[in-house]
Amino acid sequence: MPEWSGYLTLILQGALVTAQLTLFGSVLALLAAFTAGLGRIAPWWPLRWLATLYIEFFRGTSIYVQLFWAYFVLPFMGISLSPLAAGVLALGLNVGAYAAEVVRGAILSVPKDQYEATVALNLTKVQRMRHVILPQALPLMLPTFGNNAIELLKATAVVSLISLTDMTFQAQIVRAQTGSTLVPFAMILLLYFAMALVISTLVRKLERRMTRGLEGVR
């Protein structure tokens, strides 16, 4: 009879790695999304071209290949990353490419009269975006951002391919040592669900807070 308390500790340690990947990857994804999303609507065509290239490249190639490039190929170019850093880089840039289109679409959905009002008030482009456009666009982005974060959470399982000890990697270790598939994978199934539930709850709370006072929402 295996000592499941010790194996549970292993899986919980893997859950911490998964949480770190999700948190850091989401931060990178947000930075990439806003950079590329704003780049897509920039008035200068080189910025639009670079943003489009980034989005299409990371949406059009496999996350597995991107991860292997980050961990195994970049060292040949003089850039050596830890497994955690490689996982964050690949996941963040991949999900950020999808979220960039969310940023672009939300900004373009703001009514034109809002833009006209900022011009009439003689606001600079930065002031228009910061004080008028983004406060209205952000609530539109949040639900999809939440979905993107959950997709990133689920995609963290791929890092087990580079021997990063996330939940999936630890579950595979427990399975090999105990011969049981049900228990370790039932554990990580529940842990993935719990983490996704936390993300959904936080996003809903943030959405309610940001929409308070907009269009009569209280």
C-alpha cells in the first residue's frame, strides 16, 4: 500500500509550480497583448506589420514547438533559460498573441463619438487612450482575458516535456512509482478545476468593480 501522504505532497509541490507558471505567464501575456493589440491599430505601418507578424506566428505554430525552441534552441543563440523561464516565455507569448486581438477589438468597439469628444477636448493621444478609451474598453476585455488565463493554466501541462516539475509531471512520477493512474490524475484534475475556479471568481469580481458606475451598473 503506497504512502499517499508523501505522494500528495509531491503533487502539491507541482501545483505550486503550475501556479507560478500561470501567474507569471499571465503577466507576460497581458504585456504582450497590450503591446501587440495597440501596435495593430498604430498609425505607423511598421508597428502594425510587426504586431501582425507576432500574432500570426504564435497563433499559427504549435505551443510544443515554441516551448522546445525556448528551452533547447535559444541556448545555441547564447540565451539559456531555466525550465521555468522557458515555460513562462512560451506560454506567455502564445496566449498573448490570442489576447492581442481581444485588446484590438475592444478598443475599436468604443463608440466613435467618444473619440470625437477627446479631440474636441484637445487631449493628446496618450491622454485619450488612458482616460477615455481604455476605461471603457477594459471591461469588454476582462471576460475573454479570464478565459485566456484558464487556457494558459491548462496549457502548463506541456512543460512536463522539458522536465519541469509541474502537477502533470509529478502525477506521472506518482503513477510510475505506485502503479496507480486514478489517484494522482484525479488529484490534479481537482486541482486544475480549483485553480480555474479561482481565476474565474477573481475576474468576475474585477469585472463588477470596473463596470460599477458605467451605464448604470452598480
